[in-house]
Amino acid sequence: MCRNSEKTMKKAAERRIVSSRHLAEGEGWETSEFEFGLIIASNAFSRWMVKCMAAAGQTEMSPLEILVLHNVNHRNREKRLADICFLLNIEDTHTVNYALKKLLKAGLVSADKRGKEVFYIASPRGAELCEAYRDVRERCLLEGIARMDISGQDLRSIAASLRALSGQYDQASRAASSL
């Protein structure tokens, strides 16, 4: 039985959990496993943001609109479209601009045009919604994470690794554009 158990464990260790086998062949296959984890984490995070925002009282918001609202609310400072895109690492400014228009129409942000620049800031209603989101997040997400065997320092380390890897993907994007 011990021998069977060892074989089973070895097979499980050799199993590659990837979304596309053709991308997991050869050297560096672990990157495909990471990318699959990133895909499902990204989709889970998007779903979570929408559900959390709905529980906070605002239904029908897209993940991008939620990210933009939180960014505009960040530190209660005015931000330009370029600032928001830069911080969120979004290249397609038109998608963020559209999200801002929807947030303006919903009364969650306000805009102040100065010359050619438009500065955005969360409205009192938008700031209240961000606080309600924060409350739902604490009750539904942070309590569950606290029960996991992962420390705040571990999360910070993972976040730093993700930021570093994003730089590698950005550099690879530039390289691919020049092919």
C-alpha cells in the first residue's frame, strides 16, 4: 500500500494543471501552470468585485468600473484619466474613459475640467459606496483569509512577485510587438 501511495503522489506531482497543453510542453512549463492560476484568480476576483459591490448596494457595475471607482476614491485626491490608466496598468484609455462616464452618470464621481485636463474625484455618494464595499469585504473575504494558513507578510510577498511578473509580461508584450 505504501508503494501505491508513493506512485499516486508521484503522478500527482507530475500532473500539470494548465489551460492549454500546447503551451505547457518543454522547458518553462511551470509558467503555463502559473498563467492558469492567474486566469482563474483573475476571473474569481472579477466575480468577487461585482458580487461585493452588489452586496454594498450598487448592482450592474462591471469589474473595471469598480476598479476605477476605488482608484478615483483612493486618498481622496483628484486624478486624471492618464493617472488612473497608469496606476491600473490599462493601455486602452477609452475603456477607462467609458467607465468614468458611467460613474459620472451614476453620480459616483464628479469631474472638474481645467483647460484640456479633466480631474475626477469620488462624490460623497461614491465614497460612501466604497466604504460599504469595504465593510462587505471585511465580513465576507478578510475573515475567510484570516482562517487560512497565510500571513500578511506572505500576501505582501505574493503581491510583490505578481508586480514583478507583470513587468516581465509588459516587456514580453513590447518584444512581441517588434516581431
